[in-house]
Amino acid sequence: MEIIEENKQLIEETERILGIVKTQHDDLIKDYGKEDFRTKFVGLSGNIFHTMLLDFAAVSMTICIPEWWEKHYKRKPSAGDISAVQNHGKFTKHAFLVFYFSKVETMIRKSLNLVSSGFDPTGVQSFKVVYDEYLKELNLETEIPLFDLMRLLRNAVHNNGIFIHPRGRDREITWDSKTYQFKHQQLIDFISTEFLFYIYEEMIHSVNRIVRADRFNSMKSIEDKFH
């Protein structure tokens, strides 16, 4: 099936992303140890890609192989089967965007009190409010458009790829010298496989800039107080 080649690409890209995370994580272990919050921030969010890799690998060794269908169902995969496999790949790519950004959100909420005095990490502020304050306190305001982009993408995935603005407005987000259009009640048309892995890599580097920010570097150790 053609899906086999596509899945190989997904595996290769995920392995590449994991390699970046591993290098960052190993460097943080050397600097702060395994239990430091900065190390966990990169490691726990990066673990999402490990899970994604296992999913792609499992699919490659099972439902992507015609022989698997013949062994388990005594027939070749039908057009409907192949379509379902393709849909699984699309679902997985988009679902893990939600999983990854949600983990980043969790880690930011857990550590905002370290950079913003008096903040309650169990509070219910919108994530937009939270990361705006967080990134400004770390002098990383330039990262805000990337987080805006990821937030709108995550929200759209929850609506089957359709962007819905609570006040019926269109949005434009500019990141890395490129502007992305979000049209109210319209399907987002730029979420390709290449784009997803591009935005994953951008976020991975952004997270690393967060944990390497001057505010955190000035701390000898940071305990993960909220499990």
C-alpha cells in the first residue's frame, strides 16, 4: 500500500524530532540533573513524540501490510480498509498536536508561580492569559505568536480542523516571517505533514529557550512541586 511509504516518512520525521529533544534533555541533565523541573519540562513534553513514534511503528508492522490482513481476516485489504488506515494516520498526526501542546500548557501552569509572584498554578485563567504573562516575565515576548499559532491549531483540531472564533472573527498569525490565515468557520488548509513537523520543531526549540531563560538560569535547582 502507498500508505507504507507515507508511514515511513512519519517515522523518520518523528525520530528526527526525538533526536533534537534527546540532545536538549541530555544537556539539561548535565547542567541540572534528572529531577530538576527544567529537565522534566523538556523530557515530559518530549515523551509525547516517543508515544507518537510507537504508534506509527505499530501501524507500519500491522495494518499497513497486506499480509497482516490476509493472516487475520483471510483477505486482502479493501478500499475501505485502506481509507481507514489513511484516516488513522491523519488522526494520529493531529491528535498528537493536541497532546503535545496540552503537556506544554501543563508544565507552564505548574511553573508560572516561579516567574510571576502570587500566581495560583491551580487557577482557571485561559491559557492565552497564562502564557502571555509567562513569556513576558521571561523576556520571551517574541515567542507569543508561536503559542498563539499552536493554540488556534489545537482549538481547530477539536473542531475537526475548522477554525471557530467566539466572536465570529478571522485571525492572522505571523511567525517566522510567514502569515497564517484563520478564517472563521472554515477548514484550515495549511496543516500538511511537513507543516506539522515544522511546527513541532519550532515548539521544541521554544520550550528549550524557556527553560534556558535568564530567570531560570539564575536558579541553582528548581523542584517540581506540583505532580
